[in-house]
Amino acid sequence: MDYLTRTLEATLHRYLTTREIIAVVGPRQCGKTTLLRHLFEGLKKAVFLDFEDRQLLQLFSEDIKAFAKLYVEPNDYVFIDEFQYATAGGKQLKYLYDTYKIKIIISGSSVSELSIQSIKYLTGRIFVFQLYPFSFTEFLQCREPQLSSMIDQGKALSSPLIEKIFPYFEEFCVYGGYPRTILAKSHEEKETVLANIYNTYFLKEVKEILNIAEDYKLARLLKALALQMGGIVNYKELTDVTGYNYPELLRYVNILEKTFICRRSMPFYTNKRLELAKAPKIYFMDNGFRNATLKEFQPLDNRQDKGALYENFVASECIKAGIDLKYWRTKAKAEVDFIVEKGSTIIPIEIKSSLQKPELTRSYWSFLEKYKPEKGFVLSEKLTAKRKTISFRPIFQIGMVLEGL
């Protein structure tokens, strides 16, 4: 399989020379193993281990000194893939770190397992990096590097150039950014890959690691969240649909976050205590996974949920850029889709599926009048314009917008 370069790779190379353990966490099939093997291939005196090998995992768990004799002492670098299977792995990692001058790199598909079982033992000894499915910038770098570089320049794009880029955005908006999906040659193959990713999540993450027996309830929850994606969560409706009681529902929404499937967007208030009391919105990390949940892969122009997919695309790009998701809504139902906070600066971002003129909604004006932000953005399919401090950009330029904040 072709290697697709990831933005995180350059960062990991810098930290290969530090003492701390490197942990790369992220959803299954987002490219963690491929990335780690690519790093491994360029190193001498290195070993690559996979904890799906049960004998190897048992040796690590039950006889760490023998494990060290076989794999640590002869090497300068030890890579351990699928580390989430080591249910008490943090204690052994601490022993290896404290005993040997060696660089350890691990990967895991469940941040909850890594944080509970490992990171608590490793304070001051570990750097954790998150790897997600491809961002649109990474996707375009693979498919059309020259087009990607033109977006990155941050200049206003011509109409012909926007028209050339837009079909790539439409594909990404429907099928998402999982590496194997990007490499698939046909729409049918992409759909098969996404169905496999969805099924593997339930087989591996839900049943094998999290030991959740009633996975059909979780499947119902995922489908319900996919149908109301980007809407304010109605917990009563979700309890009725899933059969979970309220505490169970909160627990499983948290599991979906910790296993990199969904992310909550909390309401923006200047009174921070109010944020905790209001219902969130919920977005999916990847449009392709969301569409696989519903088995819906129609082209954007044939869909009633096009606006929701655009909004989720922006949410996922924010997540990949390390930005907390927040939205603004008043009692009068004035609303702005995303509020980005950078220090004391706040930036409102509004998503419009189609926009012919650089016009602002009444809700957006309400936010501007109340908070007086220094700048803001309105993202639509193809409009490029400027209106005082508000920039109108094609939605696929969100990565460049976030880099410039």
C-alpha cells in the first residue's frame, strides 16, 4: 500500500531524540501503524512489536524482565503497536523507562484505556499525540499537491481554481479521510472500506477492549446521533431511542468521544459556569464514518443533509487542528455555528451551504454587536469576499483559516 504522508510525522521525528515515551493515539484504521512503521524503517537498532500477538502481550504483562532481555536491551528504539491491550501496561512501561536508556514509542486506539492504565504511571515520562483521519489539507496533498499548496498560500482563489478544487472537497465530504478510503479506486470500494471500519469498531473496540455486551444499544445511539448531527442534543429523545437511562447515556457518549468517533461542542458564554449547564451539539470525527453509520453515500447535491455534512466537515477540521468546539445560541434562538477562542480573542465562524452574496445573517450580526470580535469568517461553497472585518471563504479553506487564527 502506498504511504501517505501525515502532518504529525515531522513532529514525531523531532521527539525521537527526547527521553520521553511517545504515545500516538487515535481511531482504528486512521494510519497509526503505518505511520509508526514508516518511522521505524528509518532507524537502526529498533524493534517493532504488536500486542495483538497474545504471547508477546503475555510476556510483557507477566515477565517484564524477560521481555526487556529479549527486546529492550539489544535495541535503542522499541515500537509497540496496539498498546491498549496491555491492561496494566503503564507500570511495565515505567519500569522500562526508569531502568533502560531507550526510546519507547507506543500506539493505541482508545485514549481512555491508555489514560487509565498507562499515563497515570508516567507523569513527566510521556508525550501523547493524537492522530485522526486525514484533514482535507492532507487529503489534497495526496491527491493534488499543487492545488494544496495554492490553498495554503492564503490568497483569494479565482473562480476557475475554486471549481477545480471543489470536486475533491465533495468527495472528501461524503467519504471522509480514513487512509484506506482515500486509496480506494471506486465509490463502491470506498463504501466497502467504510463498512469494514464501522464493523471493526464494534468488533474490536466495543466488544474486545471495552467489553460492552449490548452493542446494539450503542449502534442505535450512533445512528440517532448521525441523524441529528449538529443539532442540540435532546437527551430525553436519545434515552427513548436507545434504551439507556440518563447516566448510561452520558457514559456511552463519553465512550464515543474517548474512542475518537464523536466530539461534543459546548455552548459559548462569557460566564463559564453556564457552559456546563447547557446541552451540547455532537459531531462526528469523520464524515465517512458518519455516512457509513447511515449507509448513505449519495452525492451532496442529492442529499437533504448537505448542510449538516458541511458543518460536520468544519467541526472535524477544527478537532484535527486541536481547537475546542463551541457554538453560540440565545434564548431567542439566534445562533452562530462555531466560536473559536484564542486567548482573549473570539472568532465567530458561520457555515452556509450556498451563498451568492457576502451577506450576514441576523444571528451573526447579533453576535458581532454583543461581543465585537476583531474578525470573523463565513464559509460557503464557493464565495470569496471581504466585508470590513468579516472574510467570506470557500468552506474547503477552513484549514488555512484555522492556521491564520
